[in-house]
Amino acid sequence: MGSMDTEFWHITGRGVDKRDVVMDDEDRVRFIHDLYVFNDTNPTPNFILPGRHEAIRERECLVDIHAFCLMKNHYHLLLTELVEGGISLFMKKLNMGYTKYFNEKYERSGSLWQGKHRKVRIERTGHFLYIPFYIHLNPLDYIMPEWREGRVSDVQKALDHLAAYRWSSYLDHSGAHNFPSVVEREFLANTLGSREAQEQTIRDIISTADIASESMHLEYPEN
């Protein structure tokens, strides 16, 4: 496992009044595109075509994005800072930039997010070991919320659902090239292990009550 001398932060943001912040796949692609574009110390051009970032200018990243998951009304990020104040600047650019896109597309105004993003430092080794799995397992809420209590009986169905869910870093950490330019995969490689090792850990978490209780006990305040 990587050194815990590096400060890891779990960042979450939720739609105002718990409203959906993505309405279709175009919005989902845009949000993940924004994870890439706004992770830069340089000012962001007004118009950037997906896949053309490197040709425009060289980037200097604000943060490493180790894991992420985009849900209908919220998101999870696991970040480390690369420059002083990098997380705050990145989150400001991301939330403001995506809000501008969303409001223009849906002809609305005002805040899209429920207050400021929530930022929790990962301080315990046990927390560090489970937080990537916690982030990646969130999509199971849509089909089998009982995963949080370790009560999933059809584990293969859960694994198939995660493999089909594009809007997280799970696929990239499992060896597939989904959004490889967004995610820094090296640091968590030893922690997560191979695709087979990850699947076994997932099986244990979602089908064993004691392990689920341990891994989900993150002691976060409610949103």
C-alpha cells in the first residue's frame, strides 16, 4: 500500500435540495470532461473540445484524482493536492464551471450545489483501505441498496452492474481504459490489486455483514 504520509481527501458534492445534477449521458460526459479540464493551474479556455486538451497547451495539475464516482445527484472524489491550495481551487473551478454549463443547457439560474463541497481527510489506515471501494460501490444503490449492510445475495449481478457503470473510476482501476486521462491509478494499484482481487474484496464487502459494517463505518456527518 502507498504511504499514508500523503494527505488524501474524500470530497463530496450534492445537488441543492438533493436535486439531480446530471440528466443524461451528455451531462455525465461533460462532468467527467470537466474533471480533466479544470484540473489545471492555468486559466481554462472558454471552448475546449473533448480529446483536444494536450494539443492546446501543457497542463499543470492542481490535484491527483485517485478515484471518483458520479451519481445522479452527487459525486465522490478521492484527491491529493499537488500545489498549495490545489483542492480548493480545483473544486471552485469544477463546481462553477459545471454549474455554468448546466444552467445554460437547462435555462435555469442560481446555485446547483448544496452549499460548499464536503471535505474529509483520510486519517486511518483502515479508512484508506476501504474508501476506494466505498466510492466505487455507490452505483449499487440504484439496484441493491442492501450492499451497505452486507446483504447482497446475487454478487455476480452486482459485479456486472459495476462493470457496466461507466461513470466512475472503477473500470480504469480494473484494467479497462474508460477515462484514463482523468485518474491517477499508480498510487492505489497495490491497495486495490488486480481486477480479480478487487472483485473478491467487493464480494466480501457486499455479502458479509461484519465486513460491510467495518468498511462502511466512515463516521461522516450527514449532508
